[in-house]
Amino acid sequence: MLHLAGGSSGDVDKARTLVRALAPGTHVVFISVVGADRVPVVSRTDRAMFGYFADQLAAERVIAESGLPWTTLRATQFHDLTLLVARQMAKLPVIPVPAGVRFQPVDAGLVAARLVELALGAPAGLVEDVAGPRVEGMDALLRAYLKKTGQRRLLVPMRLGGRAYAAIRAGGNLAASPGTGLTWDGFLGSATALPGDKP
């Protein structure tokens, strides 16, 4: 059983509902996020920007403590999610960019293939992270998107408060080693990556 129903809220409730509904012995494969255990979410500021990490960690624990056989795969941010964020930020005339924040975008197809492999295999607990091949600053990701779509925006670095931001700046959201698959530039250069994007 693949559990892929993550979102901006309600991840813990979704995990609880799922494990209650499954028959004993069902193997649950859960997709989580790299850094779920390394990005502390303890304040309102932390939760406002990085609450997803805490939600995913809590959902991981629900599944691990359910008594069901389980496997959890943590992945870095998908290219598609990075694209969604870039599109939204590009709507602003001036883009505030959290200083020092880096990401390691990964090809969703690569993650999907790994999930299928895990679902067909034996329960393995927490497995090795899956990540993209290159770590890049958020500012560089945005500039590449703006260049590809022919847009010009002023990017203004800004510092945030909170322990979660400090952990992200320290690389808490990054995999221990480079992954494989498309780079961000390669994703942007693909034929169908940017439908509807206009300057």
C-alpha cells in the first residue's frame, strides 16, 4: 500500500485514518521529506515557513508505531513543486528570497520508480534518501526560472528567524550525498516543463 497523500495540512490525520483502515500485515510505503528529523519546528515562525517537516515526521511516527509492516522513503523537493513555488514568487514585482536557503530538486519520475520498487519488496523501515544531483541556492533556482521564461525581477535576500530556518541554512533539508536524474536546468529545458509560463 503506497501512502502518497501529503499536503499543506492534515498529514497526521491522514496517516492515522489509513493505518486504522488497513488489514493487519499490510505493507505501508510512505513518502516523506528529507530533513523531517533535522528541521525543528518549535515556534510560530518555524511552523509558518517549515511546518511541513514536522507534519511529515509526525506522520512517519504514526506509521512506524502502527504495528503494520512499513517502509519510509524521504525525498528532497520535486522539480514540479519547485516550479510551482517559482511561478508564484515570479508574480511579485520584487521577490524576497530567504538568504542561504538551498534545495536539491529531484525528478518526480525517479522518486515514483523507487516507490514502486519498495512497494514490491519487503518492509525495510527507513530507507536511504532519494535526492536530485545538484544542490542550489533558492536564488539560483529562481534566476534560472526567470531566465527561461524571459522575465526580469529584483531578488532581495532576507533573513528569517527561528530554529527551523537555521537548520535549513545549515543544510538540514539536503541529502547526505548527491542523487541522480534531471538537474533543475534540465527540467526547465524539457519540452513540456513550462506550459503557460509567459513573461
